[in-house]
Amino acid sequence: MVRKAYSSDLSDLEWEILAPLIPPAKSGGHPRTTDMREVCNAIYYHLKTGCQWDMLPGDFPASSTVYSYYRKWQKRGILEELNHTLRDRLREKIGRSAQPSAIAADSQSVKTTEKRGMCTALMVAS
């Protein structure tokens, strides 16, 4: 069955990069029947759209299955590794260093009142 393509789906090249990073199924027991590429596609769909897990389109694996993998991989740092790997490869592809050499930090200014409060005035006076 061919399912609808989503803009968050992994390309063949992205999947080729990520597939080796997906943890293998546990030995013993039932062999894995869930398509790991579809699990990744569902996770990226959720992250891109912000939909609730139980609102994933029905052409993805069961939302409980996808969420289970998401939580396991999040706890083990696998999701971070997947994203860093894709970022590094993309940076290399466009001729940049895999690791960023600079970082931009943003700060917000918080205005304070011009008047001193009663407590401040007392502390200054003493």
C-alpha cells in the first residue's frame, strides 16, 4: 500500500544516513514487524506539526507504537544523535564544517520601574 507523502518524510538519502543509527530489535522474542522508517517519519511529522500523538494520520504505524519508540529514543539520546547526524551531513554537503564554529545567543531586556520600592529605600538608608 502506498501512503500519502508528507513534507516531514525522510528522503531516501536521509534514511540511508539514519538507518544504521536505529537500535536493532532485541534478540529473542518476536522479530520486529514495524517499519522503522515509518516510525521516524511519524516522529518527524509529530515534531513538525505539533499534533497530539493520537492525532497522527492513520497511514503511520499505531500512535502508541510511535510514541513508545519516541520515548525510548529520547531517553537514550538517540533522537538527538539522529538530528545531529543529519545536521552534520547537511553542513558538509553545502561545504561547511560539520560542527558550527559560532553560536548566537539572544537575550531580552526587562524594564524595571524607575522608583525604588519601600524595602529598597529602607535598605539603602540603613
